[in-house]
Amino acid sequence: MLKKLIEPLWSVYRDWNVPSRLARFGGWMERSRRADDAGGAYDHSETVNDYYDLCTEFMRFGWNESLHFAPLTPDETLEESIVRHQRLMIEKLALREHMRVIDVGCGLGGPMRRVARESGVKVLCVNNNEQQLDKARQRNSEEGLDHLAEYLRCNFMDMSPIEDDSFDAGYAIESTCHAPDKQGAFAEIYRVLKPGALFWGQEMCMTDRFDPASDRDLAAKDELMLGIALDGIAAFSEVNRALEAVGFEVVEAKDRGALDGPGTPWYRPMEGLDGTLQGAIRRTPLGRKAIIAGLRLGEACRFVPKGSAGVVQMMNRTADAYVMGGKLGIFTPLYCFLARKPG
């Protein structure tokens, strides 16, 4: 099971002290709080970079090269659900050939490849993480999509290399949830879109069932923030207000992870196999434990970099937090909106 992971891990971790970087990441919330209390410096973009540097290869191996959630149905695999969800975004944005589109926080470029291949648009892939952007470039080249891709390494809080009114449409899938200032992130996206352009977003949010007076709910929220490098988790209304504050018109917005009737919860792949949803064993609690055990053995035999098992342990804890937040109904990674820049 680990054979396809070992070579990429050595490529990423070869010059790192992984345990030290993991310990640094694990203390980010305490550093942030100390900076708030004492007026010191704290840069959340460094924490987000640490998160993706440590976890991207394991995310790709255990989930998908499209590093996002999707609404699930019992008759689909996770991979099929992700494709269906991306096609919904393409439809909502009304993408067509010769348009120029911005992907804000492109990850490994999984959604971008679907968008470019199926609509023929040219996509600017924006990412502040060098490792992810390099892999997106490599995968686009392997799939013959380089002619439809451009690349910019920058923080989406400051996309000053991009001129105003440059793009016909844009999307941000589970990326602006990392923004330390959501309104500031949306303002930059608004600036680079042409008048009349549509913007699709997918945000991680606390639902209306979240109770800020509940110790249980607050503990679950802290676990999610810690493990996903989120400097706060917004409510639905906060996302909408931030969009409208910078000038966007919210066309539609809904929690696409909410079940109106019988169905498959968005967190089910991390909980275990269920019915006809063919989840990979490596996504399940048992599979994650098996990977941790295999990595420990590999570290002892020097087949894998030291600290690899610790990264998966951290990610396993985060997966448990996802499941807890989903089961309590207080968290969703699928608050999806369509907004328009007035034209």
C-alpha cells in the first residue's frame, strides 16, 4: 500500500527535519495567541505553508489529487462525486472556450485540469506553496494541458502582480478558508475579476447548529482549526457579509453537504466503507492506523524519512475532528456560493 508513497516522500522530505517542522506546526495556535496578547508578529501564511508542505503527499495518496470535499451519493465512488461536483462548478460559472479564469489556491491542480479539459478555458493557477505549484505544473504537462495553464506563486491576500479587471471568471475551492482576513481575500479576488464576472467559492464553515456557549462545540472547532491550519472558521452569514462588503452580489449560497433525506454524509470516507460508496481502505480509521504502523517500520528500517508516521498521526487526529464536526452537525466543508461582480 505504501509503495507509491515512498519515492514522493523522499523527494519532498529529503532535506527536512520533519519532526521539528511537525512540532512547529503543532504549536501554531499558541504562537498566534501569544502574538495577539503581546502585539507580536505572527504570519499565518507560514503556518499554511507548513501544513501543505507536510501533508500534501499524504493527502494525494489518501484522498485524491483534487484536495477537496464533495457532496456524496450512495451509488458513486468518492472520485466520481468529486468529478460531478467540479462539473457543477463549471456549469454555474458558465465557462466556455477562450475565457480566462483564475484558480485561487490551486492545490495540485486537480480542479483546474477538469476545468481546462472540459471547457477549454485558460486558467491562471495561483498558489503560495511552491511544492504544490510545482506538482500542478508537472501534472498539467503530463496531461498535455500546459497550453491552457499559467502559474503565479503569491499569497492570494496580495495578488498585486495581476492587473485589475483581468479575468472572465474565478473560483476558490477550500482555499480562502485559510485567509486571516476573509474580506481582504475577497477584495483581491473582486479586484482581478472583470465587471460582470462570476466567482464560485467553497468554504469550510461552522453551521447554524454551532453553539459558541458549548464547551463541546468549542473544543471541536479548536481541533479543526489546529489540524487544518484555519485562523478562525466563519459562519455562513459571515462569508456572505464579507462577499457583499467588497461589492459582490451573492447569486446563490448553500451548504451542499447538508442532507435533506437519506444519503451519504460528506465525512463518510474518513469514517469507513458504507454501502455502495467504494471508499479506499487507506481513508478509513483502520487503514490510517495500518499506514502509521507501516511508516514506523519504514522509519526503523530507513525506508521512509523519519517523522513520516508522526505526520499521519496528526492527520488521523484531524480526520477524527472532521468526522466529529460532521456528526455533530456543527461543521461543513461544503458551503458553496456563486457571486457576481456587478457589470
